[in-house]
Amino acid sequence: MKLVIAPDSFKESLGAAEVARAIARGWQQAWPETECILLPVADGGEGTVDALVAATQGQLISQSVTGPLGECVKASWGLSGDGQTAFIEMASAAGLMLVPPSLRDPGITTTYGVGELIRAALDHGARHIVLGLGGSATNDGGAGMLQALGLRWLDAAGKSLPFGGLALARLASIDVSGLDARLAQCRFEVACDVDNPLIGAQGASVIFGPQKGATPAQVAQLDAALTQYARVIEQHLGRSIAHTPGAGAAGGMGAAALAFLQATLRPGIALVLDTVGLAAHLADADLVITGEGKLDGQTLRGKAPLGVAALARHHGVPVLALAGSVAADAAALQQHGITALFSIQPGPGSLQDALADASARLETTARNLATVYRLGLHHAPRDHSSES
């Protein structure tokens, strides 16, 4: 029996690797001969670095970088076991959670710290960089990231622009002479799950600006600033990124990655599953167990369990999904490759208890599933046709 265990994290409770270990412990209590392959996954957002580090036997590296408001923050990034690939989450250095609600202002926040993480990865020898977008506090088009990598954004007087998206309204020219030369030898893959353009009614400022603290007036100003940003980039590079799908991701970080890093934008879960090598393990697997903190209609929108199930379905492998809670609309997942869904909760209780006991409850649920699954495999239904 070969079991592939590929869960996402249970937010505010357990990381994906911890979830996978708990499931394996429970399953092997009932079926110790099972070969358990642990492949913690993520959807490109929170937990992606942890999942990829675990999958590649890599290491987490912590360092101080410039936060979204220009302050010093502690951020972490991952380096694969072979030292060739760096895993970076934009939110670690420029995340919305780093900014108190009363101070959120996408007109001044910066992605400079993300560039510092990329520079650190280059210093460690990485030449393949996986960058997860999402959860950002910024709307600077990735300008801060590129400043940290040596590029200068200049106004009409030839002076460097300050941090923040609003400053881009004064952008007149670009000085790339100081851009880190090592970038030319790098391959960038960006986990991006939105296809918004940089500007316009569906652009970064209009769609995502308000949740980062932008007022209606500021939204218009930010969109105008990014329009100028795109115009100058096109003049300098001959490349139009204003309406490119994905350019508006993470406050326009997608635009910077496309224009200056020659990045490939990919759905987060597809990128993660390729990196952890799930397909190779499915070739001879008997069963897959996946899961996340909550299974509901949102899981259908590119979340990790859906990606795992789609790939398993392609290989003809059944999938069981575990979660802290299973909403009524999660039943739709059974049309997308998930064979059955299970809540790990033993009964009514507080959220605090559910979060605290998640590991033990995962073990118990996995043990019970292993018992039933083994019973089903080894005990065929009795033939009652000859009985009177």
C-alpha cells in the first residue's frame, strides 16, 4: 500500500508539514506496513516557502529587511537542499499583516524588502527563484523591489524617486546601470493566481487598493501613477505591460517581474506541485490524502486540495480530503476528483479547542480511515444469494 499525503496548512494551527506528519502517524497506527510519502503543499500563498523547503530538504533563512513602511522587519525565505533554488513569499517582507490597520497606506508602502530577499538569495548562489505573490500591503508596481536590486527611478530633474506608488506619478526616466548583473543569469517563476492587468477598471489599484487602505480618491491617483509607470517602462524597454494579464497581481508586482525579471507567471498550486514532484509519486500510488483548514466553495478557486485532486484524478488515484471544517458547498469538490471529505472534529466545540487539538484530531481521523479502508480492501461483501 502506497499512500501519498499532500495537505496544505491548517491556518492558525498547523503548518502543512505538521499536518502531513500527523496524518502519517495516525494511518500507520492502524496500517504500519503502508509506505507513506509526505508531500506538504501550498497554493502559492501563505505556507508556500515552508512546503517547498520541506519538499526539497532545504533550509529556512531569516534576516532583517526593509518593511512596507520603511521599518526594519524580520523576514524568512527558503533555499532548496541543492542550493540552486530560492523560495520567497512577497508577504514576508511586504505583507499587509505587517502594517497595523491604522497605518495602511498603499500610496507610500514599498516592496523594497522583497528585493533585499532576492539579493540575499543571489548572494547564497541561487539562480532559480520562485516568488509567491499575494497578501501585499503595496501598490508600487514592484518599483521598490527593483530599487533594492540597483535600479533607479528618476523624476524630470534626474532625482531618485522615494518609496511608494504615488511617487510613480513623477516618473520620467529609468537608470538600469546599477541593476544587479546576476539577475541576467537567473530564472524567475512567479506564483500568481490572478489575471488582473496593471491599470484600469480591473487593475491593481481599483480592485485591490481599497483592501490595502486606499481611499476612493487615492485609488484614482494610484491608477494614474501606475499608468505613468507603464508608459515610461514601455518607452525604455519597448515592452507594454499595462494590460498584460497578471501584471496587476500584488499591487503591480507582476508587472515588474514580467518587465525586468523576464519571469514566468504560473498558477500557484501548479508551480508548487511541479516543484514537489507529486506527479512522479502518483504513478504507483494507491491513495492520496489531502486537506486544509476549511473545505468550502473557495477551495474550488485554485486552492491546494483541488490541485492535488486534479492531478490524482489524471493518474486514476482516489483522494480523501480532511479538514477542520467541511462546509455544505464543499460537496462540489466530489465532481473534481475528491472521492470523500471528512471533518476531523469529533463534535461541537470551541474554535480555540479545535485549533489547539488539530494534530491529535488528525491522527485519530487518519487512524480510523486506515482501519476502514483496510477493512474494505480485505473483506469482500458476503454472497447471500444461496441463503434462504
